[in-house]
Amino acid sequence: MKKIYVILPILLIFTAIIIVSLNSTSKKINVPSNLSHLTLPQKVGLYIQDSQNKNHIPEIVLTVFAGSGCDEVGELQISEEFEKNQSNIYTKGGYIDMLNINIHGYEFKKASPTSDTGCISVIKEARAKIDLSKYTMKNQLRLNIIINGQTNNFDLNLYEDVLSLNPIESSAVISWNPGENMPTKPQGLGFMTKPFLEQLAKVRLNGSYSHDSDLPAQIRKYFNQPGFEPLDEKLRLSKLNNPLEEFIVYVNDKNEIPESFTLIGKINYHEVLAGEKTIDVGLVKTNLSPLFVRY
């Protein structure tokens, strides 16, 4: 009888471990029923766009080039699961929020043109939008996109009103600027929110000058003074070879940027043939696209 009393607690503990293990591994994203009729894509595009939420946090768009002409294509169906304050296994210590996106597919019907009308030459897309304003962005956010059991990882960071997206390991999800041809590998993206864009200004010069001078270097030196930050340096992008053409600065003092050219100072520079010269410099509001490729 003593053996029974020894074995029984062990069996109870073992059973409890199995139950706990099953509960911990059975946590899945809520999956809609009857998905067999959906077409599951092999590759998905990802980009960032502006949203209408009050805190100006943009949204992520997932898209599939799904058909053309007369084809009938439905929306891309996804499920979302947010896991807050998870142990960050990717670094030593700390916590990370995780957003898991499971892609289920889209409805597709191949259609043939009728004898009366042909099919227009267009590419049809199946899309889904992810509203990031629903989730906290205080911690680093790990975006896990699952397609047919394969996980594609991205890091999201919101810092100083600029959202950055970094591919970690992704072969089936390609992040890119939709204004360009889709690359074969995911790109690092950045998105400047409205509050950030409102503090950007183009640098304009009032007067004639020679390109054979040190004026570009003097412009950069002038706008490295307190109150200004060259945009390429602030976002850690490749520096412009010629700031005379398109030089944009971030104005730190939160003053409203003028709609028309406004003189702010003078720049001294040196031309090879003409010697020392001075030129007027000013600022004007810029209409810059918020999405850019970081690398």
C-alpha cells in the first residue's frame, strides 16, 4: 500500500504538468472557420501608409498581386494577436511586445471575358490593413507574420514621430515602397508622421552662385547650429552629395514653417574664381512623401 501512496502523487504531478504544457502550447491565434475555399498566397508585400487616427500612428498594409482583368478578388483575410511584455529572447534581458499576424488567404474567382466586352489590363490586389494605433508602441514591437506555417519577422520602433520597420528574417513577406518595383528581398522602411512632417523645411538660396565652390559644405555647416538638424543626418540616411539641389532640415523649435521663401540669414562661402562671397539663405515648407526606404 505504501507504493500506491508514493506513486499516486507522482502521477498527479505528472498529469498536472501535461495539462499545463497542453494549455501553454495550445494558445493560438483565433482562426475563422471554413477557410478551405481561400487562396493562400506564397508571397505577400508590405508597406506603411498614413491613417486617420488621432495619434498619427500609421498603418501597415499587406497586399497580394492576386489576379487581373475580369478576375474577382476578395480582401486578404488575417487574424491578429497581441502579446504584451514578453521576455525578449532576441537580446539579453528586457521585454518586448509581439504582434502575431496569421494570413489565411483571399477569395478568388477566375473569370473569362465575354464576347461583348474584354478584360481591362489591370492588376488586382487582395489587401489587409493593420491599425497600429490599437497597440502600445512604448516597447519595441516585434511583428510576426505567419504564412502557411512560416514565420516572417520584423521589428517596429516609433521614435520622435518616425516609425521604422526593420526586416529580421523574412522570405515570404517583402517590405518595400509601392511607388517602386518590388525587390527580391525586404527593405528597411521609415515613415514620418504628420507632426514630424510639419517641422520640415526646404532650404532655398536667394542669389546666383557657382557650383565650383564650397557652398554645399557651408550650407550643411550653417544648419548644424542649434535649432536645426539636416534631415539626412537626423534619420541616419546617406548624406546628399549636393545640398544645393534638395536640402531639407528639421526645425527643432516647433515654429510654423512659412509657405513662401522667408530669409533667415546669410552664408559666407568661397568660389574658386570669384573668391569670398555671401548669399542669402531661407526656408520654405516642403511637401515630402512620408514613406521612405532606409536601406
